[in-house]
Amino acid sequence: LARVLNIRGMFAQHRPKRSVDFFELSVSHACILNEVFSNLVYMLDESNKAKNTKYFEPVLNIFKGTTLIIILRRRQSMEKEKESFRVWTDESRRIVYSKGRGVAHAHEIEWLYETIVELTEDWHDEKGFAYMAFIEELQQVSPKGSGQYVKLHETLAKAGCKLIAYIEGNSYEVSVQSSRHKQMSNSPETVNKYFITEAEGLKWFEENGF
């Protein structure tokens, strides 16, 4: 009951003007509400059996005359692959990953950043998201490809990307080229770092809230 009463403020702020309204909730909030309503139904049933409902009146008044519809889209992971790149997400940590191989052409790099923006559409907010790129199997790109990588940095920055971790392994030459792309882009919103292992990159993400 205490947890139910604690969410009263949230519903009071967004009190629907219509008989049916929609609330878009995060996965964590939706899971909490699912637990709250399950417990509430149980407690109301027990209270009715005891002929004592006065303690639930404040809660019931919140929902009086309102139908609450919660639509929960929970994606464990989204994944896409095309030619040189595979892209996937970790929904629980707001991290998007990509792994490249071989020589990436300009149109493939364009597909890469467009796909990242698509898969992170729910994270284009103040908190944003982090991006980890596995580049150890990539080769250097042409000037036209470099132009697309510069646009990648600018596009992700506008979409809310806060951190980019490059997992370079021993691909020093690709890392140098990638660093040059960052310098050429106008994307001060993002911070780039280079790591030998995935674990090092994930630790950096965790230290910065992802």
C-alpha cells in the first residue's frame, strides 16, 4: 500500500482530461506498476472480505472515472546486419554496439549510423545512450568513406549519444583514422575513448552511468 500511495503524485500530475488516456512509461516504471497493481488487486480483495475499504479510498480516488492503459514494449535486444556491419543493442544499459569487418564503403557507413539512430530511438533524451564499436577487423576507408564517418559522429551526437568506446585490439592504423574523423566532426557532445578489450570499454560506460 505504501508503494501505491508513493506513485499518487505521478498520476496527480498527469490526471487525464478524457475517460481514456495513455501513459508512456519506461520498462522499469512499468514493471513497478505491474507489481503495484497486482498487489493492489490482492489487497482490495482481502479488504472486501473483511468489509473494510476505508484505507484504500485515497488510492481508488486517483483512478476514479479513468481507464488506464499501459502499453509495454520491452525489447531484450534489437539486431540488424548488412554487408560489413552488424548492429545490436543492450536495452537494459542503453548501449548500442556495432562490429565491422573488411573495407566499409560509404553507403555501408551511412547505413550504420542510420541504423544506430533507428535502434536507439527510445533513448533520444537527456540521458542519451552509449555506443561501442568493434573496429579490430576493419580496414582503413577511402576519403568518401571518411566523410561518412565524420557524419556518423555528428548524427549520433544530435541523437543523444554521450560516449563512444572503440574496441581496437591491435588495429592501430584504424584507430588513428577514427580519431581524425572525430576531430573533423562538430560533435563536442560525445566523448570518445579507445580500448583494447570490451571489458575495459564496458567498465568506462558503467563509471559514466551506462
